[in-house]
Amino acid sequence: MAQDALGNEVSVADDAALSGIDDFVLGFLGYEKKATNVLTAADAAPDSTLASIYAGFIWMFLESEAAPAMARGYLEAARMAAPGANDRELMLLAQLERWVDGDIPGVQAIGDEIVARFPRDLASVKLHQYHSFNRGDAAGMLRIGKAAEAENRDNAHLHGMLAFAHEQSHELEAAEREARLALSLKQKEPWAQHALAHVMLGQGRVREGVIFLSEAQKTWVDLNSFMYTHNWWHKALFHLSEGDHQSVFDAYDNHVWGIEPDYSQDQVGAVSLLARMEVAGLDVGDRWQDVAEHMRGRTHDTVQPFLTLQYLYGLARAERAEADLLMQAVEDRAAGSTAFDRLVWQDVALPAARGVLAHARGDHAGAVRWLSIANPRLVEVGGSHAQRDLFGQLLLDAHLKLGNWAVARQMLDVRRTWDPDGVPLNRALELVNAKLAAA
């Protein structure tokens, strides 16, 4: 029987289909554009269950309301070919069925079984981590990586996955160890580079972070838009801390925005960076308008709360009427959802949405009110520590705008533990200390 690039058995696949399957597996693990080649392979080989399943996965990674409908055609093709599938492929088919239906806990339960029985299936480990990450479940990310560790000690991608799971679990020494091990095995392992950037950001190693990513960026060839723009986003955060505004604008204009402007992750990366730039005192000009133009279709998009909050902020900052429609969609989702994430929408995403909308529109009292409620539980909406820090920065900025100097001082003192030399931070601290001394 044929095998994929990691040694997992594949039931029905000619050479072209198997090549597409391998491109998905290795491209998914390495964040490379070639992962999408499986779409062509699935179209050419409808008898390949696995090619159709992976093609369906590709569409679901679009993270949009339209994704399930696009994936459903490949789901049907996989079902038609299922009589010839092996056990692993049948479980992957069941995962796609549940994912299309919005049953993420069901996807994860099957994923646990797949990794337990087929630990060389690192694409399933990666998929499991993806869903755990979107639910704020760092422990789950680490657990599934550890479950596959014994069979994959020589695989750089596995160590990259472990590195990020450790970082999200606040185990920074272990994260750095795993990231460096991954990079010793494979220089071009962008997820390990990403994890190490997280560690350096969390430890205030800003200059080291700039140097590290400046060297790493030489390997960012043929990456998909998410990984390319996101690693540049990290580099921009280091430049922002240093007060290097020219490099921040260069990163945004040439590397963070404009690669795949209709893609969810590119959009939220742009929103997040523009918001941080403004909080740091930079004039971003008309850049909000361009991003908002590409987010016009997000007016009812509540696929993931973490994404929705940033769509909302970007639309509101551009003064687009679509922001009100999206806010109503959040209200409706919080009121009517019966899904597994109902409480997240009701208790966390809804107040957070009200808070970011208030901040974007200059209602700083409203921002303080609602973000103060949401921020302690924001881990539940997904995203990384670094990504969710946006909402903490918006809350701090609102306090500063309201002249809540004592509260702002406390928040700034906490932030100095991981950004002690940050130029925007210390500028704000100087202002707050002067105000408090004059009171």
C-alpha cells in the first residue's frame, strides 16, 4: 500500500494524487503554499478518499462563513470513495463531517483517537493544535504534541509544535529549547521561528528578537500568506517597542498587509498592527480604509470570536456602517447560540465586542467598562498571548485618554515586566508619573 511522506498508509492514490497528498501534509506542517496543490489532485482523482478529505480541510481553513459550503463538495466525493478507505482515512472523513457541521469537540475527540493510533500522522497533530488554539486550550495543544513525541523525535515540525504549545503554557525555557531543537533539525521551520519570537517578546529580548527574525526572514520563501505576514507582524512588534517607526511602516506596508488581503488571518494581522501603531502614537493615515474595504463581507461573520472582534474594530475605525451590522451579529450569536461555545460568546466575546467598538469610536468610558469585564477571560476566545495583548493595550489606552492615572500606572508597571525598555511604554509612564506628581 502507498504511504505519505511521513510513512502513513494511503489507500487509493495514483502518483499524482499521492503527490498532492504529500504537498498538503508537508505544506500544512511547513506553512507552505504547496498545501493547496491537493485541490487539483482531488479534482483529478475523485476515487482518492484522502485527497478529497484534505481538499475539504483546505477550504475549512479559509475561516469564513462560505467555507463549509465549499468544503461540502469534497466531503461528498470522499464519502463516495469511502468503501476503499482505510481506518485512518475513515476517521479523517468523520472529522471533516463534524468540522463542516460546526462540531469542534467532535473533531477533537476523533483527533485524539487518530494520534493515539497513528502517531506519525503529524498533520492530525497540527489540526488538533489548531482547534485547541482557537479555543484557548494551551494544555490541549501540549498534550497532543506530547502524545506524538516518541514516534517523531527526529521531526522538526513536531518540535516546532511543542515549542509553541510550551510558550502558550507559559513554559518559556521549554519553549525555547524545543524551538532551537527544531531549527537545528531544519533551518526553515517557520513555526519554531515564530515560537522563539514569542519567547523573546515575552522576556523583553527586543533587540535580540529583531536580529533573530532579520536572519530568519531569509528562509521565508514559498510560505503561505498567514505565516509570512504573521512572522513579519512579530518583527514589527519588536520594531514598535524599539521606537523604530520607519521599520514598523515598512513591515506593515510591504509584508503584513497586501499579500492575501481577503484572507481572515491577513486581515486581523493588519487590524492588530494598525491599532497598536495608533496606541503608540503613530499616524497611520488612510490605511484603515483599505483594510475595511476588504472586510466588507464580514458583516455577519461570527465563525471565530477572536477574528470577529478584530473585524469589528477595523470596520469601526474606518467608520464603516458594516461595524453596526457585525455588532448586531455578535449580539444575535450571544443570544441565540446553542453550540459548544455559547458561553464564550455570551460572557466574553459580547462584552469584548462592545468594548472594542466603543474604543474605535472614541467612547473611552465605554471601552473601560466593557473591556474590564472581558479581558480577564479573553483566553477563551482563542489567539495567542501576544495577539490578545491588543485588547489589554486598548484598555490601557482608554484609561490614559480618560486621565485615570493611578490605574494606568498600575497597568504600565505590569507591562514593564515583559517590555522594560519599550519606547511607547516608557513614554506613557513618564506622562503618568508627571500627572500623578502634579496632582
